[in-house]
Amino acid sequence: MAFNITSVKTSSNGAWQGDNPLNFAFPLLIVQTALIVAVSRSLAVLFKPLRQPKVIAEIVGGILLGPSALGRDPAYMDRIFPEWSMPILESVASIGLLFFLFLVGLELDLSSIRRSGKRAFGIAAAGITLPFLAGVGVSFVIRNTLYTAADRPGFVEFIVFMGVALSITAFPVLARILAELKLLTTQIGETAMAAAAFNDVAAWILLALAVALAGNGGESGGEKKSPLVSVWVLLSGVGFVAFMLVVIRPVMKWIAKRASPENGAVRESYVCLTLAGVMVSGLATDLIGIHSIFGAFVFGLTIPKDGEFGQRLIERIEDFVSGLLLPLYFATSGLKTDVAKIRGAVSWGMLGLVVVTACVGKIVGTFAVAVMVKIPAREALTLGFLMNTKGLVELIVLNIGKEKKVLNDETFAILVLMALFTTFITTPSAMAIYRPARGIHRKLKDLSASEHSSSKEELRILACLHGPANVSSLISLIVSIRTTKILKLKLFVMHLMELTERSSSIIMVRRAQKNGFPFVNRYRHDECHSSVIRGFQAYRQLGRVAVRPITAVSPLPTMHEDICLMAETKRVTMIILPFHRRWNVDYGHGHHQDGGDGNVPENVGHGWRLVNQRVLKNAPCSVAVLVDRGLGSIESQSSSLDGSNVVERVCVIFFGGPDDREALELGGRMAEHPAVKVTIMRFLVGEKLRSNTITLHPAPSKCKEKNYAFLTTNVDPEKEKELDEGALEDFMSKWKDMVEYKEKEPNNTIEEILSIGQSQDFDLIVVGRGRSPSVEVAALAERQAEHPELGPVGDVLASSNNHVIPSVLVVQQHNKAHVEEITVSKIVKESSLSTDGDANV
């Protein structure tokens, strides 16, 4: 059925009155949008195991919906994607593109590009120049082979479009790939991001040039315009950019300051004004003769990057734009791509030539300069593949080229497939080539022998944070561990940020790289904000402590890989993790907000609990989980001499086993601090338990979340007892005069533990996780676990129902031999040795 676009109505009267909704603009747009989003999301799920960026799924979805696959059926195309509907679909998609390019400009920090130095600039320049020149060579062949004399485009604009198409690096897509590969905050990731930022700016300049030149050729094969038109377009574009950076940028800086009041709310009028500015900027560049997206991108550059305003803009518009409108743009690119247009050996040969030229030009150019600036060959090659990422900007260039009649259907299809292929191979190639250096497995006890040697090893600790609420307790704990003897302390502070499908994560990382203290940017109250900064800055300046902030941006299911990899590469001795629950503390008064009993903890989410569990299972060193009940206060930090609040009263509960021995070692290091009083509370086996053998039965798989896990390694009780006695003897020989030592032989272990926890005698209780349990700890396995990852003793002290007052530190010693754990569901106590084949203690 033929339609005149001028006679198409917006909405129908409904099926009951005989109207087919698909013959009307708005109902058809809804169907098209729903179909595109459903197909692209389904493909994204399929491509996720291959760690492919979302843009791949969206382009492939468009190709499948278009003339290359489903579109081969004329009835389908006439009904779902009729010709008259395409301008409407593309207009809606272009709105999404306009705002997405605004977000890209908002992410791109020009000051960080200036700071990146000659290395990143050289890599970017080589990564643009060589493929651009190669693209010029290929354009000669393609122009003479795939075009007839009648439809052959202008020579200059064609070689510029081809050069840009082959030399571009997609900055937003690369950021996503780097985050997925855990490379975003590594040296190679920072170099790639800086070079891609240079590349992005150069690409937009070249694109503006290409559009200006293409506009000179006429849209419909009419007469040629004067060459002066292109000059005027370029000069007007330069004037527009200068006006935006000189005039509009200070205005947006003023708006950003006005729009971020004390309570963190951004006034609606300022957001609306900014969104209108995006549209007006797009209109201005469209009037000039450059594509409207260029105006939106430049307007994004004018927004300040170091305040709340930019972050709030992203939160307001990103989900709608990236989740709904942008897939429409990629899908329309796929709908325009007809693979069937690539016919015969010559055309497929051109596809191969374009792919090889794009890959070799970009990879070789980047590799050569990277090696020249003394980047190792393996990293340089990885960098080459990363810089070969195409995607978003590539498709924009190709679509504009098709609009301007510079690219015909066949050339357009070849270049879209090239963009798909080069982006698709980026992740697997980088994973195959890049192998970060592996560290050694370490625990605290390993450093004891080196204290009196000439090596003078550093005590290296990796402390992880969810946000500013963890800062005060972390500083208090680390100050208490900081030895005053030979060993130096090196602290790596890792801010854990969840990587979602939003680019907000990426802009936060760029801020983190800029100021080194990522976690304070999101803390809105000025007093607390400045206190946290003062505390860390003062702590950083202490003579024997080196503090290095790090940011990990990752999906929660793979966050543990970032933590473990950092611990391995930095040769860390201990990882400190925040517990997923935290008891709110009134910083002004130092008590629980719930009235003192701490029964209403703040829960950061089950996903973070799983992160802790995976780190405990896979860590290459010892791990400590901090259950924070107000271990330090910001007020006391800022008032103390070194900006920190030391933990003054520490209790180490010792039952025996590797984890308890590591907790004992940590307690000894705390005892060296002159302001810390350490009490060792040793629990002895009671008479009742001495006469019984305890048998642990494996738990059914469905019960694992409610039961404790113990090591499956066969343990010799006599040898363990000997090691425990040796550890205590060694401990007392070093720190006897600095600690108080007590022994207990309780009838009820849980009651005795809770009496310690419910007293106000201690600020911090240190316990072992107890994976290779003593008889007393094994006897606790019959309890239903609330937090099994903390072990039986740690779980008792961390329970929100037991009214425990001090903070708790649960320590797990690393031991390469102890790798497998098994959950147990019940215990059997007998007066004689069990012979049923289960684990005996």
C-alpha cells in the first residue's frame, strides 16, 4: 500500500473502527522501538559471555531487522519498516544521538588531555596519521572500483571521509571495554583513554572538515557550489567553537555553581536551560552547515567536570537516552546496511582490503610509537588493538557520509562490517595478548622473619572502601597497625565503584584519576567532605606511611578480580574489606543513631556481600573483614594531631588455628603502637569438650547460605596445637610487656564471647575466621549462620541481634595448601572416636 508522507496521520482511531495502527506514524514508531530494543537487548545477553560492548549487539540487531536478513521479505519491510516511516524513526533516533554526544562531551575532560603529556599525544597522532594515510590510498581503489562515473563523489571529500572512517577510535566504547577488561585504572588503560581522548578531538575536527567539504558537492547531484562555501563553513565552525569556549563556558560555570545548593538538589530550571542549550547548539551548527551533533558535543565540553551539576545532568538524561533512543540510531544504521549489496569477488576483496588496512594502520602505528616511548612490546601491541576500537563515532561518520551522498550503499555496508569486525576483535585480542605480572602469595607472618634482615620489606595493605562512610574507621584501623619499628607501611586505598550500563561510572573514574581521592566527590556535606580530605592529607604526610588511592570500576560479579589482581601486582600482605553492613554513628557524639544498641545497620546490598565472599575465596594474601560500629569519628580525626583517631583498646580472641594465629600476629603489630592497649583472650578447651569427638557433616547444597565453611585439608590436631603454642610463645617473647594476657575455660563459649562483645571495655575485637577450627569453634557449627563468611566467632559478634558494642575485625590467613572449603550443617558429639568418614576434629 503506497503512502504519501504528507498525508500520514499521527494516531489511529483504533482497531474497532477499522483502522490498522501500523498505518499511522505514532503506533508504528512504538512497534519499531519495542522491536529494536527487544532484539538489541536479547543480542546483548548473547554477546555478554564474549564481553562485547553493547554497540555490537545494537548494530547486529539493526542488520538482522534490515534488508540483510528479515528485510529480504518485502511484506515485512512494507509493514514494519515502510519507507515513509524511516524519516520519523531517524528523527527520533537523532534526538537520542544529539543528547548522547552531549554526554560524550560532558565526559571528555580537556584539562586531562593537556595533562596526559607527550606520550599519549604521540600515540594518538600515530594512531590517526598512519590509518588516515592508508585510508587515502584505499579510497583511490574503492572510488574507481565501486562507483560509476555518474555517481562518483568528489575526490577530496571522499578521501577525507574514508580517512576519518579508518582512523577513528570510539572513546565511549573503548572506556566500556577497558572497564570490562579490568584495565581502566592501569597504566595501559590510562594511556589508552588519554590517547583516545586526543583521537576523539581530532576526529571531530576532521569530521567537521569532511561535512563542510561534502556540503560543497550538492545533495542531489546538482551544480557545484563555490569552493568559498566550504571555507565559510569551516571559519564559522571555528568561530562557533571559540564562542562556546570563551563566552558560554564561563556562563555554564556560573550556572553549575548556582545549581548545586547545600542539600544537593539541582534546580529544575537550570536543568531545562541546559537541555535547551543542547538543542540550540545543535541548531546553530546545522545552520552553519556542520552536523547538529557537533554543536551538542561542543556544548558538552563547556559544562564543568568537577562539580555535582554535570553528574546530576547525566543521572537525569542518561538512562532514557542510552537505554531507549540511542539503540534506535544504531538500529537505523543496521537497517541501512544491506550486505547483499556486496556482490562478487571484487566487492568482497574490497571488504578484506578495508579491514586489513584499518587494522594494520591503527595497530602498527600505535605499536611503533608506543615501543619508541619505552612501553613494553606486549603492552604496546595490546594498546594497538584497544585503539582499533570503532563503534559509535564510526557509525556517525558513515551515516553522515551516506546522507551527503559521499558513500553509496555498497561502500556503506563494507565500512559498517569493518567497524563491527574491528570492535568485535578488540576484547578477545586484548585478553589474549595482555598478561599482567603476577605477584607472590603473602601473609603477615611472612614479614616477621624479614624484620631483622637487611631487606626491610614494607608492610603493604590494600584497604577497600564503598564510600566516605568507611574512611574514618579505615584511618583509625591503619593508624593502629602502623608500626614504629623497621617496617614501613604502604597503604593502597581502593574505592570500589559498581560498573553499570551507564557512562556515569566512566566520568567518575576520570575524576578519580584527576584528584586522587575519588570517594570524597560524592560526599555532599561540606564539613564532612573537608574533614575527610584533611584526614587523608594529614595521614598521607606521616613520615612512615605512603598512601596511594586507586579506583576499581567493575560489575559486582567480577569486582573481586580487580581486588585480587591489585593485591597480587602490588605484593600486598593483607586486604581489608568493609563488611556489607555498617552501624550508623552520629559523628558529633560517637554513638549509634538507633539509641546505642546498634540494631539497625545500614546495608549496602547483597551484591557487595558476594564480593567479600569471592575475595575471601580467591585472595592471594591474608584478608580481614571490618565490621564497623563507629571505629573512628571524623570529629576526633580532625582534632587529633595527625588527622586520625587511633583504636585505643583492642581485644584479640584466640582459639587456635591458622586464622587465629594471623589475628594474633596483627594484634602484636597493634601492640607496638604506644597508644594502643592490646588484650589477648585465649580460650582453652573445656572439660566437657575434652571428652568428646566432634564430627562435622557436609551440608546439602541448598543450605550453604545458612552454614559455616571449614577447610577440607586433613589437619593433625597435635601439630596444630604445637603451632598454636609456638605462635603464642613467639608473641609473648616479642610483646609480653606491651599486652595483657588472659586465659578462659568457659562452659558456654557463645555466652563468654558475647560477654566480651557486650562490655564497653574494648573499641575493637580481632578474631580469626576459624576455617581450620579448634574443638571449641567446631562446636559452634551447629548454629544457624547469619553471616557464614565471617566464621562462627565472627558471626556471633557481627550479628545485629546480639547487641555487641565494639567493631569487629575478622582475619583469614592465606595459605596456598588451604584452598578448598566445605560447608557443614550439623555436628555429632560422641564419647569415642567417630568412624563414619566425615571430618573429625
